[in-house]
Amino acid sequence: MQTKTITFELTSWEMERMRHILNAIKDFNRTTDDKADITYDVIQNLEGADHLLAKHIGLEQPACEHGQRNWYADYAWKEDEA
């Protein structure tokens, strides 16, 4: 089993964004527990959450043949791709 220590600093905007993301994940989990409909607001609060979290913990998506980020690819650890 590998372990990884991750430390990151957030700007004030990113701290607030992280709080919104965590609350949206919590709301998503509670809503699905209750078998209720997921609201547009919950989905909207999760928009871009993957990229923000990945950026701070050292994950990235590989580039496509045109050199741009492949939005559909799975994230991988940056040092693993080298």
C-alpha cells in the first residue's frame, strides 16, 4: 500500500469554493439516501469541482492529440505520467 502526504494552500476564493463543493457532495449524498430528486443547484455547485480538487492534490488529465486537456480522460498522478 502506498501512502501520499498532500499539503496545499488555498486562496480565500478557493477556500469558499471548497466549502461549496463539500456541502454539495454532502447534499448529493443525503438526497440519494432519501431517494429524492437531485436539484439543479446541487449539480451546479459541483461544476468544475473535479478540476479544483485535482489541481491541489497533484492530479491531471492527459492531453489529447491536439495538446489540449482531454476532459473525458481519467485523472492520474502527475509524477506517474512521466
